Amino acid sequence: MGDVGIIGAGSLGTAIAQTIAQNVDNVILHLRRENLAKIINSSGYNMEYYPNTKLNDNIMATTDLNDLRKCKIIFLSIPSSAFRGILENLKDIISEDTILVSTAKGIEYPSLKTMGVLIEEYFNDDYVALSGPNFASEIVLNLATVSNIASNNKENALKVKKILTTPQFKVKILDDVKGLEICGVIKNINAIANGICEGMNINENARYGVLTKGFEETGKIINAIGGNTATIGEYCGFGDLVLTSTSNESRNHTLGMLYGQRIIVDEKASGIVFEGKNSIMAIKDICENTNTNSVVVNFVYDVIVKQIPPKIAFKTLWDNIEE
């Protein structure tokens, strides 16, 4: 395999670069900051995210999108808020048959478009989406990891699987793009919900009841948007939901804990609040548009968006968890 591009040298983009560098000639890692690109190229370390992990020698950093022109596959590992701008810039650079791979777990608000739908707007629906219980900090260390990918184009999915697969990194292909993408958004809402409960010191019986309810409601929402309910049982569903909802490594879980403890979070300084809020408002709208009631989505919306005190919001959740 020739060169593969990755746009976004954050934690996940860098970790994926480290994985696929084992299978391809060169990885072209695009980032915005010239200074960090120089550091990566001269030292072999992404000092901002992994100061102790030496990157493979065939990873080259650049700030020029034109350097991705020859790449047959390009991973988009950027926040969902930056997606549209990057696609706009890419459309005059890459060829029609370039395979785009989305790793972003987000949704555009207020359009309610997933990242895949945005790719379709600028290119076509042959893209590949990747999602799973995948902490980047473990992937970059080449620790055992499994993920799902989904695409409307089976051949493209197989090509992406081939460059991602290593003895440690396993990949399972699904054909439910909608379900896979929406799982990646809803699991963050469940993670916030469980963080709020933990921050409030809610008892464990109740916390795991809320987690189970969130799992069940994720299936309902997938079904409502035309995805396959069975996807909730996959790595991108159950695996990612449980990992993100219960691990202290999860930023969304931590965000929920802060709200549960009534700690005021500086939204401007924290991109995670911005992303999380957008996801909550988007999923709340999707639930309303499809007439799908979710007590867990309502709970998180009440606490994060409406700023209702967590104890009052939890009482409403618990009154309605089983009617």
C-alpha cells in the first residue's frame, strides 16, 4: 500500500497513524500548527499528546493539505465542528476515488447531519466510518483493541480493514453506517448521564439501571433513524457505551461527574463541553422529530442544557424509568 493520509494529529489521529504505519509505505499526518509539525518531523514525538511515545519513522507531519493529494485513503480525525471546513478545502485537492474514513463521533447542529452525511454532501456515499471502544492512549501503545467499520461500499471497507489490521488491532465490518455513526454520538450522552449519577453519589443499583436503560434506548433511537437495532450489540454499540460510561479515562464521563457535583465548568476553555452539548441538543431533536422518548437523553438535556439541579433532574428520570 502506498501513502495514507490522516487529517488531525490529536490523540486519535496520532494513534491511528502509529497503527497503520505498520502496513503502509508512508503516513502523511496533517495538522494546523507549523510548530508542532516541525517537532514531530525532527524528534519523532507528538509532544502535545504523546511525549513519551516514539512515532514510527514513516509518519511525516505537514500543515499543507496538498501533501495528501496522492493518498488513496484519508482518515478524518478532527472534531465534528471542524469537519465541514476541511471537506470544503479537500474537494479541490483529492480525486473522486479517494476513500475517506471518518473517526469523528459527533453530529452537526442544528442540521442534525452525521459526519458521513456531510461527506456525502461534498463527495459521495462510498466513505467508511470507524467506531468502537477505542481509547487512543491504548491504541498508540499497540495494545489489544477491536473496532467496527461500516460502509455502503464493501470494497472500500475491505481496503480500510486491511491497512488498519495488525496482530493487536482487530476490525469487524458492518453494513449499518447509520447505526454505527449514531452509536458513537449517543454513547457520549450515556457517559455524561452515568458521570452525573456518579458525581451525585447515586447508588450503584440505580447507576447500572440507568446504564441499562440508556443501552435499550440507544436501540430505539437507531431504529427510529432507519438503522439496524442489532448494531447496538456490536463493539461500536455495547462495547463503546460501557467503556465510555464507566471509565475515568472518558472525558464525557468526567464532564458528567463535574455537573453531578455542581462544579461550574468553563465552557469556552473546554471543547468537550461544546461537543457534548451539541450532541445532546442534536439527539434531543432527533428524538422529538421521530417521536422517540428517551428518559436518559431527557435527563442529560435537563442537567447540561437547561441547568436543572441534578437531584431534581434525577428524580424526574427515576419517576419515568419504568412506568
